[in-house]
Amino acid sequence: MKAKDLRERTTEHLRELEKTLAREVFDAKFKNYTNRLNDTATISKARRDLARVKTILVQRVRDEAAGGKA
């Protein structure tokens, strides 16, 4: 998932995506712990995607706050 693609999405959609990715990370960690996960790279991929989404959401909040003060 590219940051450019994420920036084109709405804030509400990004919040839903954040919840979904957080759940994916949890499920992947749980499956890894119980030795049911075949590809352990999915954990790091999901974590990186989650970080990208969170970063964009924080940037939007910061931009809105800066726009309101000016």
C-alpha cells in the first residue's frame, strides 16, 4: 500500500482501514504464536501499512489545527 494512494482516501475510510489493519496485526501475531502462520512477513507488512495510515491521519489533524489557528 503506497502513501500516495492512502492520501487520496477520505479520513473516515482511513480510520476504518486503521481498525482493519490493527486487527490484521493482532491476528497475525496470534497465529504466529500458535504456529499457524505460514508467512511471518505478513506481520511486518501489516505493521508498516498501519504506521502509514496513522501517519497520514496525524498529518491531517495537524493540518486542520494549523488551518484553524491561521
